[in-house]
Amino acid sequence: MARANQNMNPQLQAKEGDTVKVHYTARFVDGTVFDSSIMREPLEFTIGEGLLIPGFEKAVIGMHPGESKTEQISAEQAYGPHRDDMVLDVDRSQFPPGLEPEIGQQLQIRQANGLITDVTVTEIHDSRVTLDANHPLAGKDLIFDIQLIEIE
């Protein structure tokens, strides 16, 4: 974990219940960046509300304003493991007329209980289409460069 400790108030540390602003860069273990707030407004959230992945919230706890760190977050503390039970094969005849599925296409399906689920087309065969309801980042360890800008 690399830390840059400039302009820190040692009395002020992020804790559960605090609303904070952070800049972050998110990348895969191979170094490929997939998201960053650097060219946008900082991300604002309240620690403990559960709106972000658990590992990210835990990484911010204890940081001081102005502090930066790099944190590797396991798949279990990010978007969870990739679950095979969330992958299903659907007969092409169940698709609406005129809809030609493409690999990578995002769709929504209505489950038997009436709930809507987001899925991604992952395979296309002559008579069947494979849909994956896992989050696209499920099963992946992630690395975040985090800078705590402010505690409100």
C-alpha cells in the first residue's frame, strides 16, 4: 500500500457515517484502467450506506483528507464471485420478433416472479442464446488508487 501523507490533519479520519469526497482510479490486476473520477467531480458518498462495493468503503475508513493510497480489493469484497447459476441458455424463439442478439449486448429480462434483471449476451448459437446476469466485474480482483479529498 503506497501512501502520500501531505496536508493531513491527524485528528480528522474518515469513519462510518461520514460523508466523504474521493478521487479514484480503478484498474484490473493487469493494470488496465476501467474507470476514473480524475476528469470529473470527486465521488461523494456516505461510508456505511452500502452504495459502493464493501472493499472500497473499508479502504476509505481511517484515511485523512489529502491522503492517497492504493488498495487491491478481492472479488469477494468487490462485485462477488462469478456465479454459474446466473448464466442461462434461452431458446432464440423467446426473443421478441426483430431483435437480433449480439455478443456483449445488454438486455433486460422479466423473471417468473416479475422482477426485471439486467443480462449480457455472452454466446449465440443457432437455436439458443447464452445470457449472463452476473455483474460484468463479478469474479475480478480490482485495484483502486484512492485520494480522500474531503470529509464533510
